[in-house]
Amino acid sequence: MRPRSVKLLGVAAGAGGAMLGAEEGPSSLRALGLLDRLRGAGWNVDDLGNIPGVYETTQITGPQATLKNLHNIVAVNRHTHAAVLGARKQAPDDFMLIVGGDHSLAIGTLGGLSDACERLGIVWIDAHADFNTPGSSPSGNIHGMCLAVACGDGHRDLIKIAASEPMVEEGDVRIFGLRDVDPGEQENLDESAVRFMTMDDWRRAGLIETTVDAVEELASRCDHVHLSFDIDALDADLVPGTGTPAPGGLTADHATQLLNALGRQGKLRSAEFVEYNPTIDQHSRTGRLTVELIATFMGALAECPP
């Protein structure tokens, strides 16, 4: 069987969170051996490079509303949308792998994927729901609003990055691992059709079985199912190099087993791994673990028929 191909895109997004530094994530993951690990797993890698964070530092005139760095984040996500949409149109059979970068990059990612498919499904593994709106967010940080934007609730400049509106139907979203949700954000979730599980509920239901079943169910009606994996889904002690760590998350073994199972299942058509911040990491601990988790998932996926 010929080797499978992957389109690798880095998004140097850093202005969506409370601190800068995540924009260095894509280059740091490459320096830690990501490309070698992908090729070693049998992938033909088409490295598309990075959407540069310079787009976030370009001053764009106009009111910022209540959202921090709104116009700068709109700019980088427009470029991300174009890159993802172009890659999917050019090579629809290639797997799409995005590395970040803070989670605000998901607006461009999901917009590009949505515009390239008929119906998008999302598996969101994260300590946070990222389902705030401008009215509910206590911080104004857009990385905490990206999933709500994809579901059609948020600032118009962000929503209209994609031609599809919404980018994804709420009923086609599954969130796993929640343990740090703002009060207003929880209300938004409760009023939505999004299905979500706290970390404790997810453990009780079975981490692997529940997630694999969710992917299977989404794939039965969606022509593209995407994985969005925030490394703060892991326990805070394991990931010092992320901006919003939370205790009580996945162990490294559980994350490895989960990603191996999702890879072997072979139903996911794209994935993003986000929120690695090398500027606050401890001796690249978080970066090395992130590369290991990506390699586990992609290695298992490489064994599935295209």
C-alpha cells in the first residue's frame, strides 16, 4: 500500500489568549522532531509552513468592541481559512493536520473545513468549552469563544470569515473533558444542542469507548469529522507549557491510549493540536509530550486504509 499523505499547517496564533507565546508553538514542535516522527510513521508530509503571527501584530483600524485583539485575530483567521480551504480543495484525500498556536485559530480552521465539505462534525477535547460570547466572557479573550463562533454565535467579523453560516451545527459538536467553564458560558452550553461531558463524567462513562462512539455517530451523517485537541485537556502537572492549565485532566497514558484508538478507528479526516506555549514550558516537557501524542495518533491512523 502506498504511503498516505498529510498536509501540515502551522498557525502562529498568540493574541487570542491571556498571554503571548503560543505563536511560537508550531516552529517549536517542528524543532522537537514533529516532521521526522510523521515521516517515520510512513506519511508523505507536505509541509505548508506557518500562517505567520505577523498578521496579528499588524494594526488594523477600527473599534475593538469588547474583544481583545479582535481585528488582528480576524486577519490571521482569514489567512488560516484560505490555507485550509485551499489545501482541502487541492487534495481532498490528504489528511489535514494543523498545529498551533492558541485555540482562536480554530475559527479559521473550522471555517475552511466547513466551506470544503457538505457537513462538518467536531470532537472537541479540552478543559474549556470555548463557548463564551462577547456578552458572557469575563476576559474578552477570543480563544475562549472560538467554538461558539463556529456554531454561529459571536462577533460578526469572526462568524463571516467562512461562507458557511454556521460553520457547524450545534448538534454535530461533541465536547469531552470539561472542568473549567465560566458561569455564563455554562448557560450558553445548557441552552445549546451541543453535547458535552465533564472530565469526571467522561471517566465514568469510559474515555475511549465514549469518544470512539461519538466519532462513529458523527461520521454516520457528516462527510468530514474533525478533532480539536487542546493540550490543556491533560492534567496541569503534565503541561506547564500551556497558558490555561487545569488540574484533574487526562494522564499521559490515557491521552496516548485515546489518541491511538481514534487513529485506529480511521474516521477522522483532520485534526488540530493547540495551545502549546514554549515560552513558559519547562525544558520542553510539554512540547515533547505534544509531539508524542501527535505521533501516536498519526502513527495509528497511517495503518488504516486511505
